[in-house]
Amino acid sequence: MKILMTGAHLTPALALIDYIKLKHPGDEMVFVGRLYSQERLKQRAVEEQEVKKRGIKFIPFAAVKFVNSSLIDLILAILNFPKTINRAKKILLKEQPDVLLSFGSYLAVPFVLAAKNLKIPIVTHEQTLAMGKANQFIANLADKVAISFAETSQYLKKDNYTVTGNPVRQAIFKKNLQKPDYLPKDYKNILLIMGGNQGSFVINNLIKTLIKDLLVDFTVVHQCGRPNKLRDFPSELKQIKASLPKNLEKRYFIRQWMEEEELFWLYQRADFAITRAGANTVLEMCLAPLPAILLPLPNTHNDEQTLNAQMMEKAGGAIMIEQKNLTAAVLISAVKQMKKQHSAMRRQLSQKNFYQEAEPKIYQLLVDVHH
């Protein structure tokens, strides 16, 4: 079976690629993804690097976006949309996949329309509790819909869905992961700060003002995202690091992006994390288990990040702070609370079963539509 994957939810796609490579090595996979996570800011995405690393063919593709657009952008998007579908159709005709697997977002829409036209079976996966607009549209055209949570079915018009859960990168369960070589042997009390692949302006800006205070108690590993046209956070943070007293400077580590092994080693050993509340991040932290201070991204469709954060908070493993309430004082207060409670929170998370074995269930849907 030849599977063409596309969509902007990269982590579940990578987890499924790993599963298929391991369990169904005879299958062929192709991944169509973005070169830039934020096209306008020309911020490089990690998709090409992560997909090629797995020995999978990567095809770069830029799709038009209809959300958060000005009137001019919207008119241009409408005019360019048919061309985008034609480009998707050319890729499908060239690659000749047996099935299209979508991981949602605007990127997958032209491929789903082109696949429907070419009578290529379509499976789509929704990772979040609240289904995005693009995936609601895609779900109407798909032959099978995989959802991570039963509650997500409220967004669907058809009953062609299966509750599969979210695919998880298996390296998170490994016990002999390699310690990042930049960390000293005598590291203590790791605090992991994550701004995501794109880097969170809000988190990075706040940490700039607080880093000196945080380094008194913690070894801080700060994943800040790659440079873009607006900001170069890696450089800005390096300047701040260089200005710190020597005893603090040597406890601050700035990372643009984290490789899987590095990230999961930190998940297993950090005291806690400060991060946004994307569905995959939250699930992986629950599985690690790693307690967290969660700062949900506001204004997401159906407020999905708040729902993710509330789920982890309810499980006893997180403190959620809404962005409208986020100040340096509020964050420091949460850090102090976490300092006392992180061990108990880790135990709380470890007593719950978050793993859903989604990979074989999604693969079965691919087999079902192919036959």
C-alpha cells in the first residue's frame, strides 16, 4: 500500500510513520508538508528535517489560508485556491497513492479535494478535542474519520468516525535515552520551557524578564523556536545569557528545536515544564509523566488549547494560567507552587492510563478504505 500523508499536525504523523515503518515495512509513504511554519515570517518548519530523517520522501507545498485574513488576502486566497488544488492534483497523479491520510489544517484541504476528484480514498485524523474548521470540511469528504476523543464527534455530520486516540512517538517510553551532551553531569532541578516549533512570543518575552529569578532554583532548558523575519529569539536570549553572573549563565541552555531523544529525556527527568497546551504536547507530558504550568494559546478555534489544559489540570498534573491573566508575578507564584507539588503531580499522572494505542487503529482504517 502506498500512503500519501499531509497536514500540519506533524507529531501524530511522525508517530504513525514510525509505526508503519516498524510493523508494515512493505508499505510506501510520501509526506507533503510546509517549508515554513509561518509563511509570512519565513520561519523554517521542522517537517522536512523530521520526515527525511526517517527516510521518507518529502514534497514541499504551500497552501492558501482563509482564516485571520484581511479582505485583500481573502480575495487573493479565493483567486489562488483553484491553482493550489491543481498543484495538489499533479502531485497525486505523479505519486499515485492508494490512500490519502490527512492530519488536518488548511494544508490538507486542496489534497482532499483533489483526491476526491481522482477517487483516491481519504482518511483524516483529528488530534484535538475541538475540531478545526479545515478538518470539519475535510471530514465531510473523507471516507473514514479518526478522532482522538469521543466528544469530538459533536463536530461531525456523518457517523463514519472511529475513536482511535492520538498516535504517540514511541521513544517517549524508552528508558535508556541519551542525556543531552550540553547538560553538565551535576545538573539539578531541570525546568523545561517550551515555546513550540514556532516559538511563543509571549512565553519567550516573559522568560526574558524572569530568567535570572528562575536560574536561582533551576537548571533551565529553554526551547525558543527558530528565528523569523520579526524576531530572532535565539540571538536575543544568548545576549541575555552572556550578561548573567557566571554561576547562573552555566545553568541556562537555549535550544531552537529539540530532537526526539533529547526532548523525551528531558520529559522524563525535568521537575516540570512551562509550555503552551497543544494536544500532542499535553498527551506526551501526561504519558512521560511530566507536570506542567500550561499557558493555552488564546483565540484558537473552539478554544482547543484551553480544553487540552483543563484535561491535564483535571488529571492532577497541571496548573493552567489563561493568557489574559498571565503576568510575571502570576507565573512566579505558579512556579513556587510547582516547586512544592511537582512530585505529587507526577505520581497523580503516573496512576492514570493515557495511552490509547492509536497507531494500529488508524492503520486499520487505511487498510479498510484501500480494499
